[in-house]
Amino acid sequence: MIDLLAPFQYEFFTRGVIASVLVGGVCGLLGVYIILRGMSYIGHGLSHAVFGGAVASYIMNFNFYLGATIWGFVSALIINQMAKRNKIKADAAIGVVTTAGFAIGVLLISLNRSYVRNFEALLFGNILGITNQDIAVIVLVTIITGTFIFFFQKRLLFTVFDRETAQVYGISTNLIDTLFSLVLAGVVIASMSSIGVTLLASAIVAPAISARMLTNNFLKMIVLSCGIGIATAFLGMYASFYFNSSSGATIVLFGAGTAGITYVYSLLHRAYHIHDHGEIKHAHVHIHAESHQHEHEH
């Protein structure tokens, strides 16, 4: 019989589970705001932009997190300024700035071949190599993110759903956008060593997409997205131990699989309704034609 608790006998696995669960939860939290704002590309973009700063700081024997943080914050500020002042859409600004950041990282690696192996973890994740320092950074970023959402929730919602009205009521939407981008950059930096820059975007948006297809209620969406992020992170880590597969990739595939399942469920739920009239339950399929029809099956 398989010992279900066997993986937890290893300290590196326990650290990996703690890191993945925290990352899954905080990515699920921010992911809701990202997909509602139609900015799914920013998570992908910032993770690639930060890669350049991470490589540069490593080569210069600079603190990894400090260098990546500075680079990520600067990238986020440049994107916001470009989109705000030059009438450039956010996705175009993200594409230019973040691709340049990633290209700088690739260029530095090509000029310093001896460092290539050290950057594989940043590209594809190495959650089993998580250190206590990495966990401390993830915990700190999780606390900062939770605090930011708690105090700015109403202003964030106002900015997301009715930006023009929010400005009329005196809310500085540009400041909210900047703070949100900085918080997201912090989450990206804390998560990249565990999930990897090439996979991080999916870890951010997949739980939120699943939650969005299950409910229209915002608070339920937040809870579901965080829960799905935590669950898929844990299950992905657990499965990777027995499959001997990449932890980051397995976590992302679990998240993508969950999004696929919820998509199918939402389609079936729309097409097939169950309701009752007193003690009699009816199930009917909706057929959309020139007029709305349905058949009752007792």
C-alpha cells in the first residue's frame, strides 16, 4: 500500500508544500482583480521583466530579492506611466517593457555561460529547492498583499468596475493602479523561484478564471479563487512527488485542468437546468431558436 504521508517525512517537501500553498493562495487572490480588469497579460509580463533584474543581480553578486524587487517595481512604474501619459494601451506597454527586461536577462546569460544552470530554476521553478529565506519572503509578501487588499478593497472595486465614476468621487485611480502593480510585482518576485517565470502567469489567472465561471458574486469569487489556488498547489506538489515530475509544471497543469473542468461545468449548467414545482422536479435542456423552448422530463 502507498504511504500517503511518506512525502512529509522529507523536510524539503514540507517546505515546498508551505511555499506552494502560500503562493497559490496569494496568486488566487490577486488573480481575481487581474481578470476582472482584463489585464491577464500583466502577470506574464512582469514575471518576464523581473527575470532580467534577477539575472543582473545574481551576476553582480547583488542580493537576489533586492535586485529583482527594484527591477520589478521600476518595470511596473514604467508600464503605468506609458499607458497613462502616452495614450498607449496597457497590453502594448506591457509587451515592450517586459520583453525588453526578459531579453536583457537572456543576453546576460549568453555572455556568462557559467551561470546557465543557476537560472533554470527561475525559468521553470524549483520548489523543492526552496530555502527558509524564500519562505520568509513569501510569507512577508503574502501579509503585505492581504493587508493591501483589506485596506484598499473598496477603492480597488470602484476602480475595476467604474473607473470614471471613481475619479468623480475623488479616488486616485492612477495611484491605485500603481500600488496594485507594485504589490503584483512583489508577488511575482516571491513566487518566481518556486513556480518559474514561464509558468507563473497561469498560476495567477487559472484559479480566478475557475472561480469566475462558478459564481458572479465577488466575495464568493475571492474565496473560491484563493481556495482553488491553494488546493491545486497542494495537489500538484503532492502528485509531483509520486510522478517524479516538475513541481511547478504539475501545479500549473492542475490549475489548468481545474479551469477546464469548471468551463465544461458552466456550459452544462447553462444548457441543462433543474428546477422544481412543489414536490415535482423538472429537468430540461434549453434550446435557443427563434423562440425560447424547453422540454420537461418528469
